[in-house]
Amino acid sequence: MYTQAMDIEPQSSEAPDAPRTANAQQLLARFNARIDDGGFIEAKDWMPEHYRKTLVRQISQHAHSEIVGMLPEGNWVTRAPTLKRKAILLAKIQDEGGHGLYLYAAAETLGVSRDALLEALHSGRAKYSSIFNYPTLNWADIGVVGWLVDGAAIMNQVPLCRCSYAPYARAMIRICREESFHQRQGYDALLTMMREGTDAQRAMVQDAVNRWWWPCLMMFGPPDADSTHSEQSMRWGIKRISNDDLRQKFVDATAAQANVLGVTMPDPDLRWNEARGHFDFGPIDWDEFWRVIGGDGPCNRERLSTRVQAWEDGAWVRDAALAHARKQAEMPQRAA
Ligand code: FAQ
């Protein structure tokens, strides 16, 4: 059920991945040379079909993650503790919606329609980030989503600003700037609770960290040895840093921030390893990860049904926009 074999027509029957003609060989050689030089591929350039499908899969999953990612935070708009926090949260959620739009637009440059992408999400064929299948139980969860979830997202997304597919790379530049604000506002909210809050509020922060830490480490994807797409995506310059290396960078960065905050990560094995120059950390429960991305996480069904409901509720807007476009198209004919 949860696979993403996008049903996309090949771009050109004359240019399959395994080049059969001299012309196709030339196109592939030019594409490979540009990738090897660290150059960018634009939407109008020839590309192997597998490269295009890989990008559609990754970019659309990323777009879906942004819009599904609005849901756990949306629950807290009416319950934010102050006007300032409410205004920040509203702005952040709006940014995530914007990120979804940039990314759907980037995916569309690869010749797939937004309707097809959304249909794949709504039918359960498309994936979105595992992290958004966990619930936000208290206000500290919103701070932790900013600090750790956005923090993990930035770690993964900064290298994507150099992705070989230029429309994706360009979208990522703006997204990363905004994610950096998101991470800071989360950390700031937690710092306020830890420094100015009550013991009960400090306990809420620790509880939220305990629940989110391991799922955040899973955001980077399976270990390199079990990653289906990494090798090819790295060869093509879509991914620049491997899942495990990004996870390690994230652990190193956040372990130090946890000390300043005064919280403890729920991992007895987390400690600095002088010889490696990195933090060691304990084993990740990969069974949980595969269960969640297979559709059986704590909130998968709720998240998907909320998105489907939003799509159905918006039908009248799409109908009205189409009716308006038809009317506009008929106008010159009427005048004639
Ligand atoms: N969740 O071979 P790999 C955000 C799947 S945005 C679900 O290693 P790949 C902003 C993977 O698709 C967060 N599925 O895959 C925000 C594949 O299955 P498939 C989203 C996952 O593509 C913050 C299979 O496992 N960011 O948070 C996950 O080379 C706060 C094998 O894996 C992006 O999407 C996962 N965590 O590497 C919004 C960044 N990991 O497709 C609101 C762009 C793996 O064959 C509030 N994406 N899978 O059926 C990427 O960098 C990559 O796609 C990875 C996975 C690193 C996620």
C-alpha cells in the first residue's frame, strides 16, 4: 500500500536510461559529464528517466511532509500560552504551507501534475516524513518540534541547496532560511519554560524531549546499509551527505544544545567519544521506523484522513476557480 511507484509517462521514447541509439548515448554522456563537474540540471535539460522519477519521489514526499507537518502544530494555535507565541506559531505554520507549494511547483517542472501527486498522498501510495505520525500532547511538544524536528530538517535540507536538480536546489535555499527561524523559535520557547517556568513546566519539556528524540533520529532515513536509494542518489548529486552522516551531525549539534537547555536526552549511551570526535549514541528501534512508514504509526490514519477531508472541503474552491478560468477564456470570443 505505502509505495510510491508514480505512474508517469516516460519523457521521451528516444532517450531511455539504457541508451540504444548514438543520440541517446550522447545525451547520457553529456548529462553524466555535467553531474561529474558538479553542475546543475534544469527542467528543460535531458535527464535519464530514473533520475526524473527519483526526484519526483523525493520532492513530492518532501512537499507532502511540509503540508502534513502543519497538522501537529495546527492543533495548538488556539492553545498557545501568549499572543506572541500564537503569532509566531501561525507564521510558522503558514511558512510550512508555503514550503509545500514551492516543492509541489518544483516537482511539477518534472512533468507530473499536482493533482497526481496529491492523489498519491490521499490514496496512501505516497510517503511523507515518519515524524509527523507522532502526536503533540502538550505545549512543550511545540517547542520540541521547532528545536528538534526543524533542527533535523535543516541538517538534512542544507545539503539539498546544492542538489543537482536546479529547481529543487533553488526552492531549498529559501526554505532553509525560514527553517532556521523555526528552529530558533522552538529553542527559545523551551528556554523560556526551562528558565522562567515552574517545575511542572520543566518536567513537560523533559517529557516532550523523551518522546521526540528517537523519532527525530529516524527522520534521516534507514542506516546507509539499508537505504535503497542512497547510492544512486549520491552518484547523481541529489543527496550530498548520507543518512548516517547527517544523523551523526544532528546528534553532535543537539547534544550540546541540550546541555544549555538543561534537559537530558533519553539515551544512556549518549556520550562524547574523543577518539571519533563525535558523540556515540544507542541503537535506534528500526522496527518502529518501518512500522510507522508502513502506515501503522500512532497518528497515520488521523493525519491522512485530515488531509483527505481538507481536499474534499476545498472542492468548491477548485470548481469556482475552474469556472472563472473558463469564463475568462470565453471572453475574447464573446467580444468578437
Ligand atoms: N519518513 O533509500 P532511503 C520538515 C523511506 S520536512 C518516511 O534512504 P531516500 C519540515 C524512503 O522514502 C521533512 N519515509 O530513501 C517541517 C524510501 O521509501 P520509498 C521531510 C522515509 O529518499 C518541520 C525508504 O524509506 N524532509 O520536517 C523516511 O534516499 C516542522 C528507503 O529510504 C524531506 O523529505 C522518513 N523519515 O532518503 C514541516 C527531505 N526516511 O520512497 C513542519 C528530503 C526514508 O522507496 C513542521 N528527503 N524513508 O518508498 C530526503 O532527504 C530523503 O528522501 C530522505 C530519505 C533522507 C528522507
